[in-house]
Amino acid sequence: MEKIPWVLLVLLFLVSCGHVEYNPDLHETTSLPTAVSSSHFVDVTNVIVESAAEPGQLLTALPDPNVIETFMQSGYTKENPLTDPVELTKLLNALEELQYNNFKRAGWYRMTCGEEEILWLHFSEPETRLFDQSLWLRNYPLYPKINVASILLKDGTFGSTVFKDIKMEDYVFHKPYIPDKNHLLYDEYIRPEETHLRNIDWYFVPMSFGNFEVEKRRLRGEDGYMDPLYPEHTRSTFEYKAWVDSYNGQDVLAFEVYEDVVYGTQWTDITGEFVAYNIDMAYYSAEDGRQLYLLNNGADVKGFVFDPYDLNPECPGKISYYEQLPEDIQILYDEAEQRLIEFNAGG
């Protein structure tokens, strides 16, 4: 898979901008749109995670399998949220385990990101959280037919594709882009050593699943968001909150990230100005841990407050289990496998 490089706008890093204070009264969320979700694999009764916190760090282990259930009955609200870093870390660990627990049986799982992005994952030993085959399909209305975006073979061979021509009727595999090791974002282009669920967004760009490591590091106070050119300065700080909310007629876990942009090194297409702060509020299912909804808003340095907006489809959507790939999908997989083998052989 080839990721789109970030452009480092050096001149913009040197610009210092004003700062707008966050006023919660200015951006109360409107009613959320109706969404449909379902769960088929719910079991958190046998989760055991060892505690291995380093001195001076917060515990990152899940102490018991009832963390989320206890939280949902805690009475936390948006006006009186959970803010304690230790408890928030426990909650994120529990949410990860709940997400992982969707994959309990050996076989294939169909996951979606909206209706157009489709991912098939295969697990031989699901308890390891390692998938050994994958097939990323894209079925957009403007495509003449469903397109294979990438494939992971049983032997570990991976390949991603581009369209053969502007007709978008066929695809070809291509060599992955490997940047110079001196590139600031070098690690983002390197395939992870493990096909663990926490690395799923490398294989399937739209989806991040079962991985709150960045949030947990920040809760431990290890880092904010660092300016790569001036690492001695932090250009953003973060605040985290969690509470129980209602979404589509069900109680859900709401998790808010408030990012205070200290420098003017982020900007928004909405106004073309630097950002003063960002707020991301995600709603998670208390049954299977899936992210049901993500709401974004914030303000620029001139004081313009963005209306809450949602640009993210339910991702993952409903997760379905199959012992074997359906026949039509197996045909797509077999063809892509043969093409990838021939491509790597120079054919």
C-alpha cells in the first residue's frame, strides 16, 4: 500500500498565530442522524490481560472484564464526565479488548467503512489477533465494476493496486513506495512486522481498529503532538473526557478529544485559516466496541467556530462472519492472487 506523503510546509512552521479560547457553549451538538448497527460476537467474560506498567507510568492493563459495564452504569454525563487519566486508560484498554472480541472464530470476516469500502479478513488463530489473509475491495458508483485495492496472501505476500487507465475498468499491481530513511515520516511507509488488528489501518487505510496507543501515551503524559522541526516545543496539548450518551435509541460510550493547537501549524479548508482548537467526539457501542459515529468541530484563530460536522461513515459497520469466502468474492481473490504472483515474478 502506498500512503500519500504529508507535505511539510516549512514556512508555515515559522508562523506564530493567535489563540482562541474554547467555549463549550458555542458548539453544542445538534441531534445526530439515525444509523443502524448490530452486533453478533459479544463475549468479554474471559478476558485476561497482565499488568506491566513501568515505574511512573499509568497502569495500561484491563483489571477485570467488566470495566465497560461498570462505566455504563456509573452515571457519567457530558456535564459531569470521566476525566481521570488512570480510569480513562483502563476504559480504553477495555474498549480495545471489546473490539478484538468481535473476532472469535477461525474464518473470514467482512468489515465495511461506509457502503463502498469493503474489507475481508481471515484468521487462522483469532486469539492471537493476527490476520493471515485480507482482501480490500472498493465498490463506488462511478466504478464500472468492483475494484481490488489490495490483497494479503497466505504466505505473507502483500500487494496494492492502481487503476490500469482512466476507464477504471481494471487494475494493476505496483511496487510500494519506500522513502529515504532520513524522511521525517519514514516509518509510515514501512509495512508493520505484524498483521495485528492494531495495524489494520496500514493494510486498509480508512479504518483504525483496536488501537488507542497514542491516546494512552498522552494520558500517561509521554507526549503531545510534536513539531518535527522543533521537537523541543509542543504544538498541541490534549484533554480527554468520557461519558455515557444516547445514540439511535441505545446507550453508548462517548469519548471526546479536545486538541488545543498552541502553534499555527494546522489549518482548515473551511476558512483557510490556522486552527485554534479541534474537538473530536466519538460514540462507541458498549456491546461490541465499534465506532458508531464521529463528530468533529473546532475554531480558527480568528474566532470562527465550525459547526459540528461528520465526514466519517460508520467504520467498521456491521461485522459478518463466514467460514469460507462467498463464491463471487473467492473468484476476485483467486484472480488477484494469481496477478500478484505474476507481478512479483516479473510477468
